[in-house]
Amino acid sequence: MTVTIRPRWEWALHDDGGVRLGEPVTPVFTSQFDAEQWLGEHWRSLAGSGAASARLHHDGAPVGSQLDLRIP
């Protein structure tokens, strides 16, 4: 029997001091596209909840640059 493991993409949210937040919690996605689309739709509410930045993780490893979520 072969078990197929789907890739896991998720956002790590950080406060102004760079500390990873436990809340709000982001969903886990099976594609980078879905993860990025979700952040594009929700970044304002995340910023309103205290998140200052977000960084995408793929199977637990950081990917790309940290994104600023602060509202200008």
C-alpha cells in the first residue's frame, strides 16, 4: 500500500517584534497558489488582529521573503 502525502503550505504570522503569533491561526493548503490567494483575501483582517507580517512555509520550511501586513 502506497501512501500519498500532500504538500503542506501554511502561513506563519508575526507581531511587530518578530514573535510568531499563535492566534489568528491560518489554514493549511495543498498548493502555494491557494495559500497566496487566501492571504491576498485576508491580509487586512489579519493585520487588524495584530499580525504585522507573514511568511509562507512549505512542509515546515520557510519559503520566500517575509511579507509586511501593516496597513499603510
